[in-house]
Amino acid sequence: MSRNRVSYTLDSTLETVNSAEATASKMATEAGFDDDEVVKISMAVREAAVNAVLHGNAYDPSKKVTLAFERTVRDLVITIRDQGKGIDLNAIPDPLAPENLLKTSGRGIFLIRSFMDEVEIHPSQAGTEIKLVKHVHGSAAGGKEASQ
Amino acid sequence: MTMKASTRQVDGVTIVDLSGRITLGEGSVILRDTVRELIGKGNKKILLNLGDVNYIDSSGIGELVSAFTTVRNQGGELKLLKLTKKVHDLLQITKLYTVFDVKDDEAAAVKAFGR
């Protein structure tokens, strides 16, 4: 099984969010996903990066965001880690509940779960790590991977 | 790829033509400021033309919701016009498609505002 992994350590800025999204788009395209899937993957990564920069590290310049992409035969795996206090998963309301529909925030993790095949969220006192998995299938499975 | 917003008046309705991305940061701020300015000037019938908006993130969705409630709380109406497929799909999965009044035709949208 071939594996490709690349990671970045980024500042807690809005530029990091845009950079994470752009890198995810590039990685997903190179992995052979179609345009719709590329948009979903890059959007999920953007939302995770927003959580890391805004809610996790709270734009603290002393705290970093780690972004890693790993390509296996079966999956594209993206891991995003912040150095915040750790997200409280029980405090995230259901954005689809009627009483929450008109809330102006709280949809990021819902969108991430909607767009990715697997999502693992690991909060700790040292920060939150979120692992996003998209299965390679169809044309993507026989695409760039086959030539590596 | 910044967002741009321009406004025009058609039969008492303010149409806001938006283009680009409505995302955390500049795009969301431009939308917020535009709607607040319109409300401040007494424009209470607002039609957001999203035909050239190719990307919205969760912050942008939140800003659309905020615009909707802000206008409604002032006794006005806010409708959406010409959603791209990506934006349409986003509003579907977040169940907001049923919250917003979404139109495809500008003339019909303008007529749909209360008199």
C-alpha cells in the first residue's frame, strides 16, 4: 500500500483558513475526486480550520494549527489539530432542530459530517483534533493512485 | 476572490446583486454592512440576488440567517433570488430552504413582496 503524508503548521489566522481550504482542494483534485467531491472535501476542511482558528485557538498568535493530509489506497485522510481548550461536543446544539434553525452559528460540524465519510473528533485539554476521511472510490480509486 | 455587492431599486424593492464568496471575514462583513445600511435608510423590502455567489460557508449561512431575522424584526421582508446549485444544496441540507422565500425569476420575486 502506498502512502503519502504531508503536514503543515500554521498560524491562527484567517489566512490559515483560506490556505487550508485551497490545499484541501488541490489534494482532493490530485487524488482524483470529481468536482463536487472536491468542493465538499475542501469545504469540510475549511469548516474544521475555522473551528480550530476561531473557536479552538481564538486567534491566539502563540497557538498553532496543524494540518495533515494522508493519501492511502482507500482514503484521503485529513487531520486538523488546534491548541485550544478542547471542544465540548455536548454543547453543540442540533442545527436542524426547529428551535435552532434561525441561529447564526453552530452549523460547521454538521456540514463537516455531511460532507465526509468518516469524522472523528478528539477533544482534550491540549486542544481538539478532528480527523476527516473521504473514501476513494470510482474514478478516484483508479486515478492518480494507480500511477504511483 | 472577494465578494461584491451592489444595490438597485425596482418597484420599491431593493435588489442586492451579490457576487463571489460569502465566507468568514470580508464576504460576511460586506453582506452584514449592506443589509444594515439598507435597513438604516428605511429599505425594508430586500431581495438578495445570489446568482453569482458560487460559495458560501457556515459563516456565510449564518450571515444570511442574520440578514433575514434583522429585516423581519424591522417589519420588513427579505427574499433570495437565483441560487446556484451549490448554495441551493447547502440550504437544503441545513433545512433553511424552507425558511427563506427563494425565487428564480426577478420580476416574479419583486411582485411577491407585500404592498
